[in-house]
Amino acid sequence: MGDRRVSAREGAGATLTPVVTAVCRLLLAAIFLTAAVGKLAQPKAFLRAVLEYQMLPPALAPWVAAMLPGVEFLAGAVLLTAAFQGRRREVWAVAAAWIVAGLLAFFTAALTVNLLRGVPMNCGCFDILGEHLPYFKPTKATWATVGRDLLMLLPALPLLRARR
Amino acid sequence: MARRRAAGRSRSVSLPLAVLALAAAGSLGGIIYNVVAPRGIFRPAPAVVPPPPAPPAAPKPAVHRPKPKPGDGVVKPPVVTPPPGPAEIRIIDLAEARRLLDARGATFVDARSAIGYEFAHIPGALNVPFSDFPAAYAREAARLPKDAPLVVYCTSGSCDEAEITLGHLKAEGYRNLMHFKEGWNAWEIAEYPQEKGPGPR
């Protein structure tokens, strides 16, 4: 029983992993905090977007439209603080990553279903940002929107397991 | 034997419990926000105020027939009216849209989907969704005279639903088109009059 010798490759990986983790957390925090702030600024606009998905009973839509931005904001805030806290309270950061990944998977699935059904709708994700940045302009949801959501899922994947 | 304890690993909270706790806390925070915030989902909507009644029609001036002058009766060449040019879509702001509503100076066209329209719309607006213009126009054409001033709007200044509908209307021959670019979001934030439901049939 003694100190385990660490190879050069393992040493490099051990140095890279915290950096990759912090960058992924920051990226997802930026995305989800921005989306949440936009929805919280115009709650009824987001409710209309939820209704346009035509996937929920109308009685349930207001509750989902109220809860979702709160979950996004909290998950984004936890990821943001975790990016600067290293491995302290890591279980909460991993939990936030699971929530973010789950939301992205759900959005991707919902968009895909509605595109296959031919339901016309806006994504409803980044409306506030879309006022200033053409990329986030809330036009009709397309397969490119699905691709964008899948790309956002990539930085969440390394965060789903606590670092050893 | 070295006692290894992974830094940062909480022994008191499991991952599933942490996920549930974050989701519950976030959900509760979202609900509380929408109860408390002035524009929250669970806040009562501003009272639906009907638009003011139309102003009384101005009395028609008396017809004055001038006495015939020397030279009257000479055939004058007809006045040639130049053909109408391409329709220029005028962009109007929130204040002008409100003024037009109060003065009944234009017909409003809501280019959003039926769901968004029924949720709430400008009083008297007709729903011509961008996604199904042919069917919607066939339904509303009788209420959209070609020479009537039309104000088209959608959700906000950064969506393209109104522009799509304006393009269709322009192709149909409408020449007096206005785009209320700030859209329903600005109207709702200003707490201007609104209607709910499917609209006139």
C-alpha cells in the first residue's frame, strides 16, 4: 500500500479533465441561464409557445410553462457555481447536468415529433436573445433546430458522471 | 492504510435525490415567480377593455353648385391615373397601432397560429396564420377589402410570421399594408385592450 505511480498520460488526463469539465459547465450554464431569463422576462409568451407544441392538456400547460424556466435557471446557476468550485459539492453539479441533459433530450424529442406531425411552431427557446442576435431569431422550428439541440447535448455528456 | 476519501463527494445526498431536489426547488421557484411577478402566468390578466365607440360621422358639407362659367362644356382631356406602383409596406410602432385601433382606422391581421390568436389578440383582429395562408385567406377574404388599410402583426419584432403573411397579401394585390413590427409582446406588455377566443365567424 503506497502511492500509486501515475503515468504521464494519466497525469495529462487528470489535468485536462477538470478543465474540460469546467468549460462544459460554463457553456451549459450560459445557454440555460440565457434561455431561462428570456422565458422569465415574458412568461405568457413562453406559455403560448408551450401551447403551440400541442403536446400537453391545456390545463397542464400553464404549470409546465411556470416550472420549466425555474428548473432551467436553477440548473444553470448550479453549473455556473460548480465551474468555479472544483470538486466540492460535485453531486449537485452532476445532478444539474442530468437535468440539463434530460431537458435537451425532451426538447429534441418534442421538436422531432412536431416536425413529423407537421405542426407549425416557433421553438420558443431564445426569444429575448433573438431580439439582438439573428442566430437566435425565433423563426419556425426546423430540423436545424433539432440539430442545434443535439449539439448542445454534447457538452452535457461528460458531466453525467462524477469525476474519479 | 491510507484512508481515501474522494474530495467533494457528499455522503449524505445521493445523485437521484439531488436531481429530484433540484427539479422540485426549481419548479417551486418558477411557480412562485409566476404568482408574484407582474406579468406572471398566474397573475390575473388585465381587464378586457372594449375599444372606444366609433366617433360620430362628421356631417356632410352642403353641395355647392357653382354657376356655369364661359368655357364650361369644353371637352377636357381625361386625367390619366398612373398605374399603382409596388406596395410599400409601412412599419408602424406601438403608439400608432393603438391610435389606429382607437380610431378604427385599419383592420388588424394576426399572423400567428390559431392557438396564439385564441390565447389573446388585438380586439377585432382577424386571424390569418402564416402557416396556412390559402385556407385562412379564403375564410377571411370577405372581411379584407383590397383597398382597406391593413395592419399585420405577429409575436415580436424578431419573428417572421408577419412578414410571411405580408408577402402573401402583397401578392394578392393589397396595396395599403402596414407592419406592426413590435407585435403582440409589446401590446401585451403595455396592457392594451385584448380579446380572447376564436374571433368572428
